[in-house]
Amino acid sequence: MTKLRIRFSLLAVILIANLILFTGISNSKPSEITAGDIEQLRILSPNNAPLKIVIADMGRSNEKLVRNIVRTAIEINESGDLPKEETVRAFILTSNANIISAQLKRAGIDDEKIKKYVEISDDALVFNDPWLQDFGEIAMAKLKSGSEPKLLILDSNRGFGLAEVPGALAKFWNCDYMKINKNETSGGDHGGNIEVTPDDVLILGSTASEGLIKLFSELGYKDRMAVVDTKWLAVGHCDEYLSVVPNPKSPSGYTIFTADPFLALEIIKQADEKELSENTSGRYRDYMVIIHRLLNKKDTAGAASDPDGEKELIKAAQAMITSNRQIKKIIDANVNLLMKKIDAVRGTPEGMHSIVPLPVIFWSGGRTTRSIAFLPGAVNLLSVRDHLIIPDQHCGAFNNYIRGIVKKAGFKSHFVEDMYYHDLMGEIHCGTNVLRHPNRYVVAPEHLPELYKRFMKARETLDGEKKRTMRVLNQGK
């Protein structure tokens, strides 16, 4: 993610080329290509080795989250599990690099670690728009005019405060970019509504435009696409209730975390009321206690801290219980739809899947439309190998459950404060993006299309020559 665009031949200077692509040292202007230039496309999945966690500096609003992202990157790198060439860095977009550097130092992060694990750029301006997931996706493309696959940024054309970001990142990362949507107002075509599994099954929310579905169908995903219902959500993105994370313990090589409102209600019901009250943030406490009493058929009198508003709170809590039971059915139906598509692609009818529900309760005013997460949405998490950066739930019962189930599934959890994002109807995944290595994987992938096999063959050739580095992706322009 930084500066110099030079093309080298494949093996003679491969180490230098790898450095250029993934530390970024480019001053030249990236090329904008069109769908007509592409023979086949594959979107990088969470199974591709993470290299850079991208987050935008929003001043004091997300200062704590930025620090936590940096600390998590340091922890992952210093765990001793990573090859040196797969160092994970925090990449911070800001209007003032000096201020960010000073803030990190004041937080006790020393100069050496900042230099080693943090990249700060004030070249790409982000104007009051924190939704970095929504600028688009990062992919590999086989062009009709060339023999080698190229790293490519898929620009959702979100506009707003992120208008400069896709082009700037293409410059930093020595790659090209393509606008996948000519209409800036189509929120269903944003990156949070585009996900992919490690076996290259594309997940789109039903709020995606017909044009986007057609585009991906023509570029290789026609028979590898699951369109799940997102029209019941206020934002309308599939990452609000589905998250795919590589997992070597899983039969399929990955786990799908799903939002489960019924589980959320059950945790509230089973919780000790006193502990629930004491370990839930004030803005949620009354609702959680009232829901607890309603589910246990207890008297709700006196449950609210404000007696004057108690009737309205009870009515809203009752509506929330009813709507979340219906939302559970919607989510289950769409998870089943996704499983069937994965089975079809893998050729394994009724195959084994790792599905881990996380407690998420939705607020929709008693309806099953325009729904948003009531507590911070736990599924809207950021995965970095076996580390999960999860929105703090502001409820001890939820945090404890998630911590336990995530550990059982084989992951390390990091709960971070993200209320700035939550209050704007998003969470951590919405507010970040990740540059991933196109040819290194967390878990050895299976059931991939031919394009993947070419990448893997290239890697085997290089590894056989004891060159632990990637194939040069951009040649001969």
C-alpha cells in the first residue's frame, strides 16, 4: 500500500517485485479497465492470507478502534505463527499522518512497532465516510489481452467520501481498478453486500442490482453464486448476518458465522437478571431486563429505570421478541440456500458444514423490514487468520457466550468498541477492508475453478525453488 510502479520479469527479480506489490511504492497512475477486458475474475476471499488491514481515521470518533486494530496486528505478528513475508500491517488512511503517529505513541505503541506493523497514508482523502468495506472488493483478473492474472480493485462507485479511495489504493498497491457499478446510488452493489467463500462461491445480497448479478455471472460466477435475502435489512447487506472465516478444523476448511436472534433471546432468558442488569450498558439495560422478564413470564412492573416510559418500553420489547422470531426463520432459510449452493459447487450433496450461530438481536419497530442490529452486530466482524475482531456487545452475557463459542471453534477473540460505527448502522467489517495475498492461503483451498489451479501451480513452482514469494502479477505493460 504505498508508492513505485515497475514491471519486472518473473523469476529474475521476483523478491523485489513482491516488495513493490505488497509494500507499495508507486507514483504512476493506475489503469481503469472494463468488464470487456476481462476473461475471468475471482474475488479474494478471507482465506487469502491477510496483509494489510485498511481503516480510515475519523478523528476522535474511532481513535480507540484504530489503536485496537494496530494492537491486534502487532499481537498477530508477534505470535510467532506467521511467515516473515506474510506480515500483517494496519494501513491507516488519514488527512494527517503525523497526528496518527503521535496518537499511537501516546497510546504506548513504540516507534519500532509502528515502523514494522503500521503504514499511514495521507494520500487518499476520506471525507467523513468510514465505510471502507463499501468501496468495493479486491480480486484477481485474467485479462483477454495478457497471459498473467492481475490484481484488481473492484470499485463499487460508492462516491461520497470514498470517491478517491479505489484509485488511490490501486496506485499504492501497484494494480488496476474497474468500476462494477455506474450508478452511485445503488447501495446494494457496495462491498458489504459482496462476499465469497474459500471455495469461491460468491454470496450476494438480494439488494444487488440486476446489472451486478449479470456482471459477475459473465465473469465466471454464473454457477457459483448464491443470492441471499437482504431486503429485510435497513442497510441491506449480507455481511449483517453472514461472515465467512477460514478454519482448518472445519470439514469444508471454513466456518460461516450467522446471526441468530433466537439464540440471543435464549441467552437473555437464561441470564441471571441481576447480572444481566449489572453487566449491560445503560442504553440497553432496560430493554434487556424487560425482555428477560417477558420471556420468563415475570411481572415487568418496575423493570424500567424511567417509570414514565415503562409502558412504551414494554410494548417495544414485546414487538422485538415477535419480530426476531420471524427474522430467525428468514436467516435460517437463507443459510440453507447458501449451503445448497456450496454443496452443488463442491459436488457434495448434504455435505458437512461448519455453521456457528452468534447472538444478534434486531430492531425493526416490530416489523421484519428495515431491520438493524440492536446491540452491536457480532457477525459483522473482521477476520485476520484465526483472530476475530468483534464489536463489543455492551452486554456481558453476550460477550461471554461469544468468547466461549469462538474459542471452541478454534479462534481467538478481540472485543473492541465500535459504537461510532454502530450508531451509523454498521460495525467493524463495514468500516474496514483487507488486502489479501492472491496466492497464499490460511487453509489449503479445495474445489476451486481452473483459474485458481493456475495460481496454485505457480506457487508450487516457486516454492519448489525455495522462493517463498508470489508470482509477479503485472507484467509487460
